[in-house]
Amino acid sequence: ERTINLKLPFVRELCLKYQNLDPVKELIPVRPVVHYMMGGVSTDVDGCTPLPGLYAAGEVACVSINGANRLGSNSLAECLVFGRRAGRAAALFASEQRVHHRNALAQAHDEQKRLESQFLQKSGGRERVAAIREQMQATVEASAGIYREEPSLTRAAAKLRELQERAEDVSLDDHSHTFNTELQSALELGFMLDVAESIVECALHRSESRGAHQRTDYPARDDGNFLAHSLLFRNEDGSSRIAYMPVKITQWPPGERIYGRPQEPARETTAAVDQSRQDKQSLPARRAS
């Protein structure tokens, strides 16, 4: 107990407060959690997106530093290296614009008015942000976690479409125009529903297993059809479509990643080590100098 209190006091406090569990006497339960977004807005190495003038960097962007599985500390390079490149490229783009686009400013003003009308001037909405967000989280966690399969992904896609429709009828208690955190949560909910749709739809159409995407109904990797990035687009009618962008292979082609070593290779490795030891023992002893 003294060691835990000395080295892990905060961990013990969290366990006691949120789990009613004392790590001095009981094992701490461990489970997978959503830690990082490996996808994001498609960009080049300068953070430039397909939309001219829009740049993205960090966890929101996909400059393809991760591939199908993320290595530790990749986020550092995404933030520092590509954040710097994106900032420089965006500044250069802005400095080269000789004419301010009034149409773009007008569109931004119209979008602001639309959001005010939808969330701040509307009354009588029946849905709450927290309720929809909680159902969205439960849906994605149940269907698009570590292991995935077609039936659950199909149900999740239908549920997310339902939640997107319900999100149009969200009601806010706070109608102020400044420091409105409830409005911020409502806007974030719409974006998160779009991201959730992207995850589920791309997982549903990728009938293979690769990296962190593990389909129990398609356990093998299919380089012939899916050695590519999944790109999801929004059509004018609100529907979505998926396209694929080929992966550029430079030095290291994709290989099989095995979680846990098969039994037979393990025995062969052990035998090789034993043979190596025997060979060393049969060598003549080196004379001490």
C-alpha cells in the first residue's frame, strides 16, 4: 500500500472514485478505448486539401503517416512537422491572393445565418444533444471497435442515418450569441455524426482485414482490391459515396502483422537457439591474452 500511495497516488484515487475499487487489494480492469484517429481530411505533405485555400494538420488530417495501424509518437510528427508545413503553405497561399473573394464571404455569412436560424431562433425541438451523442457513441463502439462484421456494421449505418435526421430537430436551452457552449456541442455533434458515418461506411465496404480494421467475416488481407485509402464524399443530395486512392509503396511493402506468435515457428526458433549454443560450445576455447 505504501508503494502504491507513493508512486501511483492519482491512479488509486481514480480507481476509488470512479470504480469503487482499491488497486492495493484488487486488480485494475483493463479494456480497449478509442485513443486516436488514424484517418481524417485527406491532405498532401503541405496540409493542402482538395478544396483550394483549406489546410489541415494534426489529428484532423490524414497525410498518411499512419497507414492502417498507428505507431506510438506519430502524433508528434503530425503536429510539429506537418503543422509547420501546413502553416507555411497556408500563409504563402494567403499572401498570393490579390483579390478577396466576396462570394466566399457571402457564403460564410449565409451559413452563419442558417445556423442561427436552426439552433438559436428555433423553438419546440424534441431532441437533446447529449442523448443523440450517447447513442452515437454506443452504436460505433458496438459495431466499429476492434472486431467488425457486416451485420453489425449494416445496423450501425442505419442507426447513424436515423441519428442524423434526429439531430436536425435538436433543441437548445441557451440562445445567446456569445460563449454559447451548448451551441458548440450541437455543431460538434453534427461533425461527429459525419465522422462516424465515414468510419462505418468505409469499414462496411472494405471486405478484408488490415491493420486496425479487423473483419471477422473477412480475416485475410486483400491487396488486390484494398491496398488503397478509403475516401468518403458527400453528394449534393446528402447521400455519400466511397472512392479509393492507391497507396504509394516506396521502401517497405505491407507485411503480415501477427498478434501472438504461432506455436510451430516458436518451436523452430527455440531449436535454432539450442543449435547455436551447441555450435558455440564445440568451438575451441579462446586463449586468454
